[in-house]
Amino acid sequence: MARSQIERALIVGGGPAGLTAAIALSQAGVDCNIVELTTDWRPAGVGIGLQSPPLRATKALGLFDEIVQIGRAQPEVVIARADGEQVAEMPQVNVNDPGDPPFVNMSRIALHELLASAAERHGVPVRLGMTVDAFDGAQVTLSDGTVEEYDLVVGADGLHSRVRELALPDAPEPEYAGQVIWRLGARCPDGLSRYTMMIAGPHRIGLVPLPSDDLYLWMLDSTLPPERPPRERLLDLFQERMASYGGFAPAVAEQATDPDQLDFRALHWLLVPPPWHHGQIVLIGDAVHTTTPHMAFGAGIAIEDAVVLGELVSEGVPADELGERLTARRFERCRLVVEGSLQLSRWEQEGGPPNPKAPQLIGAAMAKLAEPI
């Protein structure tokens, strides 16, 4: 198949992976369509961070400056005890130009709106409340019963991917990682300007300043089962855990007054071994490599997937070869993030002080991830 035959692509999933894939493919001259299962097209969670390598990838999409503008740069991450006393700093690596931020945090909604606007500028239509039901060669049957033809289908539909179910029926299922995560959006306390991680036994928190005096709090928790607690218990359980922390944490915790403010989710992981494709169907992002958030790289590797996919199409790689070429460039890099993050999670579940091997693991992983994609 010559490059001129890759004229139409269907992207299944409208999250960061799907939107950036649509942008990258549009830049390569492909007419793209997105279908997204949800009807309320808003991202889950509160905040998100992009480190220097994924920020490098956004330069290829022409989005770097826009992303920096909606984010808050963090040149280092502060490590503190539960009482708030600082014990260390983790400088963030910059692989881009001098003066570029090495790590940027932003609200998930702001990133979603930016990517959706960029896709719209490229003329990419998005149909909500829709996914795929079947594939037959170039023909795709959508969940509303319509049948359409595409030269390429990109499965970017996340952890519970319908495309993975259809195209790779023997792929492993996602697994529970053994931890849950709490998330809260709040006002940033006066005096807190740096991303701060605090550790108290079986859980740890991150206080992440965002633009406009907003703040994103996350808590990794090894004490609860994966099932969401009853609504009437949610706030009490959260406050019980936050009571272990001093410093700026009480000023954040006191802002949680309603269970609906709290996002509670079990953490899962997935690493699908090659292949990540079937014919002209290619999977990217969480659909083939879901990671826990311990390296803050999940969205980053999804964006990198999309950029590499766009590069391969621009180089003229035929649709039925894209999956093999993509996996050859992406699998080991994504494995590093998934398995490294899972190891950090398991060390946390052991309790006690931080594992002394963790800094070495993180340092080695970040050095490898600094290499070109």
C-alpha cells in the first residue's frame, strides 16, 4: 500500500492519546475522524503533569508553547516528611532548549480543551456516544449500526479498550495494582509554590500547585480495597488519612467538605506484549500500556505514541506495516514506564520508610526516557 492510500483514519477514543493521534495524522495529510464512547466528554481526575520528554513530543505537534501557557512549571519536586519538614529535592531533567520548563502541571480539563481545540483546527470531527462493534477488512461497523471504510483504525480507547477486545482477543486483561488513588481539586494555600510530596506510612500525598492559584492533591493509598467506599463514608476516610499530615496539608484537607469533591479510583496496570496491531488496526496509549502514576509518565508515553505514529505515516509506511514499526520503536520505552511504576507501587505497599532502591530506579528510568523517541 502506498502512502497515498492512507487517506482516511478512524481514531477510537477521544482522550490525550486519541486527540494527539488525530493531530499527528492530520499533519501527515490523513483525513481523521474520532469516535468517543462517552457522551459527557470530560476527562476523569483533576491534574496532570507532562515531563520534559513528552513536552519535546508536543513540539512536533506544534503545541508546546500552548501547553506551557496553560501549565505551571516545576523545576524540582520537594520531598517532605509527614509533618511538612523538607528532606530532599528532586531536580527535573530538561531535554529541550535551555530555559524550557522540565516539568509542567496543569488541569486535565485545560489540557483536554487545548487538544480538542487543536483537533478542531485540523478539521477533525468527533462523534460522542459511539464506539466500534466489528471490523471486516477496511470496513468498520460502528455502535450505531453504520458501516464505514477506513485505511487505518487507531485504538486509543483506554484501559477497557473495545478495539483491543476485537483486534487482540488474546491480549492480557488489566490487573489491579494493589493501591487506590484519591484526588481533590482545591485552592492553593498561601506560601506553597512547589510540587511537594509527603509520606506517612501506608499512604503518601502530592500537593501540586496549578495556574490561577488552583491546586491538585493526590493520595496513593495502600490501606483500602479497590471498591469505591460508600458515599457516606468517603469524606471521613479521606480526612482520617489526611490527619497524618502537617505543613500545608491541613489547609488543603479542610477544603474537602463534600464527598462529590473527591475522586477515588483503583489503580490498574496493563502491558500488552507485541503485536499491538491486527492488519490495519493499531493500538496506542492506555489500550496497550496502562501505568500507575508513580513516574507521572502515563499521558506522556501516550502522546509519544501518537507522535511516532504520525512520523511513520509521513515516512510512507503502509497501514498494514504501521503496527509492527510502531511497536518496535515504542514497546521497550513503554515497558520501562509500566514495570518501573509498578515496582514503585509494590515497594510502597510494603510499608515502612521509602525503599532505598527507589531513587536509583527513578534516576535510571528518567535517563533512559530522556533519549530520543
